[in-house]
Amino acid sequence: MKTIAITIEENMLDRVDRLAGRSDRSGKNRSQVIRQAVREYVSRVERLAEEEREAVIIRRHSRRLARQASALVREQAKP
């Protein structure tokens, strides 16, 4: 783990401190709250980027996918 320095607005730091204070029973401190927030943010951004990449692929192949889906439905509808 690395130690870094960040600049943060005072009101945001107060909010982080309140969260850390509520977590006394769990032993969380300010650094743990910030690490968890960063971890969740990075995961969310990575997931959104992956979803966008998948959406681009689906749009690129939408006609072919639609034809394949129709063919599958026709095949399953046969008696």
C-alpha cells in the first residue's frame, strides 16, 4: 500500500469524518472510508466502460444478431 496526499474540500472532509466516526464500531478510519469510496468508484467506472464497449459491439452487429435471433425463433416454432 502507498501513502499519497490529496486535496479535498473542507466540507467533504467533514462528511468523510462523520462517516468514519459512525464506523467506530467497525474500526474504520478516514483512510479506510476514502479507500472504500475510491475502490467503489473505480469499479463503477470500469464497469460502465465495459458496458459501453459491449454496446458498441452489439450496435455494430445488430443486424446480424437480429437475423440470427429470428432464425432461432423460426426454428423453435417448427412443429
